[in-house]
Amino acid sequence: MRPSRALIDLDALRHNYRLARGRHGGRALAVVKANAYGHGAVECARALAPEVDGFAVAFLEEALELREAGIEQPILLLEGIFDADELDAVVRHDLWMVVHHAEQIRIIDHAKPALPLDVWLKVNSGMNRAGFLPHELRAAWQRLKDNGRVGSITLMTHFACADEPHVLATSEQVAAFDAATRDLPGPRSLANSGAILGWPDAHRDWARPGILLYGADPMPGEPNGLRPVMTLESAIMAIREIPEGAPLGYGARFHAERPTRVGLVAMGYADGYPRTVPDGTPVAVDGIRTRLIGRVSMDMLTVDITDLPEARLGSRVELWGNNVPVNRIAEAAHTIAYELLCNVKRVRFEYTG
């Protein structure tokens, strides 16, 4: 059996949720969209269900997967509904939904739901991606309040730069949200992962931890105590010696600076490990840090084990996890941890805890 696998530590997931809820105060929706950022939405939701205040997903199909798996906690649709037909499913499966543009209100106005709807009304406080502009918000709120179809309205916004602690945009967005919602009743939800950890002024009734649940710290310069949930690993499948000056891999990008012992690893970009990382990107072999050498190919990559005489066929190779932070690999690949975690595929998923 090919040795590539993703080990998912559910104890670490629960630890990170508790940390987020404790740092923020109030209640917290665990964001499990995009298959729980590549970790397995059903498995992660089941692990969190005994203590979570609720879940958030992107769209209806993701919510239905959780309901079909027996998840009974509140589930928020972050993108809301796309057409009138989805509203029936929202009511039938007792879902909450974000309303962020006028067409969604129009659908609600023309509907006859069997039960009052739980709506999260989104304010565009400066990210300019989704939500009602501040000067539009009160009319939207009043329309929802008056149509007789809405039971509760939670006011929310989303931050563009919460993971940048020295950028003032988050403070400006908080101020814009507060001005737009002044005197409007109802709970508030502002804080995503970065704001939970770095912006206490954004802490209100509901937090929405996402990436931090999975241990990829959005504030990597701070000792926040998060634990990585996914360890992506494989094993050495072959070993060879190449002389000084010899090329290695596609494009002959790497040339050996000395006689080099090379470990061939069963992992490549088709499995989700990024092709764009350079020579020198860290990996860990049997828990000891070394480096990637040569270009990542579709199913394999190569690592330098010259200084690891104990490394052998079958030695465990960690691509990211406790020894190699996923943020470090994302930085090397000029991307973000979200993308790396979501792209893991073709490997066995094994759950512990």
C-alpha cells in the first residue's frame, strides 16, 4: 500500500476550538466549509459536536451533508441561498442563513416558510466583497423585520486584513460596522480567526473560527498555542547516491553540492503537495529536519538524507505537521495554508483522538 497519508488529530481540533472560544468569549461557530478545510467535514463536525455552539459552511450542499450524517447543531450558510428552491431546504433542515444582497431579501419576501427564518445580515464594512453598504443596511434590516418571515437577525461582517496586526483596516472596519448597526437590536458576529487572536475590539456575541481550528496560525509570529490538526506524511520508497555536480529531477534544477544521499518519497503535486516549493524547503525524516531537493513531480519528490545515516527504506517523511509547520510550506510555495490543506487528495485519511 502506498504510504502517503493525512493523519487528522481530532484532540488537536477540539483543543483549538476551546482556545478560540476562550480567547473570544461568547459563542463560536466552527467553520467547516470546504470539507473542513480539507480535513473531512463530517469527521470534524462529529468530533466537535458535543461541545460546539454551531457550525458554519459555505452553501446548502455542505450543510445537507452534515445533517445527513446526524449533525443536529445549528448550521449557518455563509453564502446564503442561491434561489427560492433552496429556501424550502433551509426551513426543512433547520438551517441559519446569511443575507448579503438584495435578491436574497426578495426571495424571502415572496416565500411562505413554515417556520420563521434565522437570518444573519451581513454588513459590507470595507472588504467590498459581499454585504450591504452601511447606508443600505437599515433599510435591509427593516425590510426583513417587517416581512413577517424572519424570526431573528444577527448582524455580521467580515474582515479583509485581520491577520495583519499592524494594518489599521480592521479597526476601521469595526468602526464602520458599529456606526452602521448603532441602535439596531440583535447579536453581533465580527471575529474570524485573525480577529479572535489579534483584535479584541472585534469580540462580540459570536466568533467564527476557521483556519485556526486546524492549527494553521493566522498570526504565526505570536505564541497562540494552536496545535496542528493535519500531518501530511509519506515514506522513503528508494535511496540512491549521486556524485557532486550531478543533476536531480525535472529541469535539472538541483545540482549536488557534494556527494549526496537522496531519498525518494511517495508524494507529489497530484497528492496536494505544492510543485512550486524551492530546493531547501524543510521536511522531516523520522522526526529530524532536512530539506527537499529537486523539483516536485506528480507522484514523487526527493529529499536530502546525506546527514541522516539512520534513514532507510520506509523511513517516515513529514511534509507538514508538528515538525514542519504548514505555514512554512505555504510561504515557500507563495500561497496560504488554506490552499494547501484544501488541496490534499489521493492519500489515506486516518483519524485519531
